[in-house]
Amino acid sequence: MKINTPLTVPFAQRGEFRDNYRLATKGTGRLMLFAGDQKIEHLNNDFCGPKVHTDDNDPEHLFRIANTSQIGVFAAQLGLLAAYGADYNKIPYLVKLNSKTDLVPADTADPLSRFLSTVEQVMEFKKSSKLKIVGIGLTLYPGSEHEAEMLSTAGQAITAAHQAGLLAVVWMYPRGKAVKNEKDSHLIAGCAGIAACLGADFVKLNYPKTATKPKIEEVIKAAGRTGVIFSGGESAEAAGFLQQLETQISWGARGNATGRNIHQYSDAEGARMADAIAAISLYGRDAEQAHRIFLGEKLKKKSVFSKK
């Protein structure tokens, strides 16, 4: 696996950066990101309801899934890691630096998401907690009237993360009163280019509403050496979700980022869904084989969770 080590990573930290990269991608170069930051982003709407398993209302449910499945990295805010990390110290973590609720619609006020924690605080926490913190994540809203502030803060945070040997993953969502169609593929490609200019190692993007292979290829090329991963989106039926994921990977995506399509299941089903997603995202298995994993069929572990 070839690792593109940015020149913003000092020579003394290059070994640390590469170790973090290998750990986050399980040595595949692809990122299977389990998104656990939605407790702020979507409040309790994603965690409690008629179609959501009762396990999901407990934040520890997220850690139990991450601890028993083949995820690459678990992304959550520093407060959750501080509360539960001691009991789940084997999980590779990505600290989400900023978050905002969805209470104020984007057509009412342009979004602004300021940092909850700094890179320096993350590094101090990593040192004191000894958790496997491999990187930082942050959300940007291109098109918002506040984009200049967010871009400036993001650029500085990504550079600081690299200087500490951490990966940087950017959630990039065009949003605000000036944005007419946030799932337009050409606009999403532009956002991928922004992530490349900021120096992000991976960028998490919305999947275009009318996705085709040429449209996805435009997004992938615009990102350059920044790996593109698509958001898991709204809750979906398992087989269809896995088939779409297989298509994304075959079209050039370098992994995935999934939240509710994992954590809205029970502990056991959520772990199986994470394993099914990892089988496709990290190890190149097909959707049919991945769905068998989700259904609980006993497959040979070496035949599933090993690089082709």
C-alpha cells in the first residue's frame, strides 16, 4: 500500500503519520469510517423512534459496535471518547472537532460550525488517555456566508494535525441560502477540490442525487490525492445499501462513511452490518457476500477480511 505523506508532516512525525494511516485503513488504503458524531448533528432523531432499535438510544451502543466489528475508524466528539474510551481502548478513533445541531434550517440562517476542541487538546488527550487516536475530523459548509471563517480554521487545523502525525478527514457539505442543489454532482466535485486544497487526507461527501459513473469520476479526479468517501445517507434497506456501496467502490471511492445505517440496528446486527460494509469497502467483496455477513451466515474470516 502506497501512503501519500503530505509535506506538512515533519520528518520526525512521518512514521507516526504512516502508522496512523495504516491503522485507520487496516492496511488497505481505504477508509471505513463509522460515524458516531450524529448525537449533536441530528439530536435524538436518529437514535430513538419506531424504526430504530432500543439499543441505539444509549451512546455506549456506538462503542459496543465499534469494538466488536471490522471498522477502520470510529469518529466521535472528544466528550464521548472521554466518557467511554477507557472501556474501549482498542478502537482506532477519529476526534470530530466541530459539530452543530440541525435545529436552525439552512434556508433560515447560513450554517456555521465552530470548533468544540482544538488539535492541541486532542494531542494532550491522546497522550494522557493513551487511546488509539489516529486523526481529526471537521465539517465545512461551502456556500455559507461563513465559509471564509470555516475554511481558515480548517486549513490551520489540518496543518496542525499533520504536524502532530495525525490524519485529517473533512466532512464537506455545500449548504446555505446561496446553494440551490447541495447534491449536484458538479458542485460536489468542486467541494472535493476544496478538500484537496486544504490538504485533507480524506473527504466525506454527499452521494450525488443522480449518480452515474462519469459524474463520480469527475468527483474522484477533482479530489486528486485526497481520498473520496461518500456519506451513508438516510436509513435504507440493507441489501440495497450494500449494493450501492459496491457500486461506489467500483467507481473509485476510497471507502465509506456510515452512521445510521449501522447504529440504528441492535448491538449484534449493527456489528454485522459494520462487518458487511467493511467487507466491501476495505476488502473488495461483493454486495451479495456482504449481505450474507449481515444476515449472520458463518463465512470463513480469512476469505472475507483479507486483501485480495
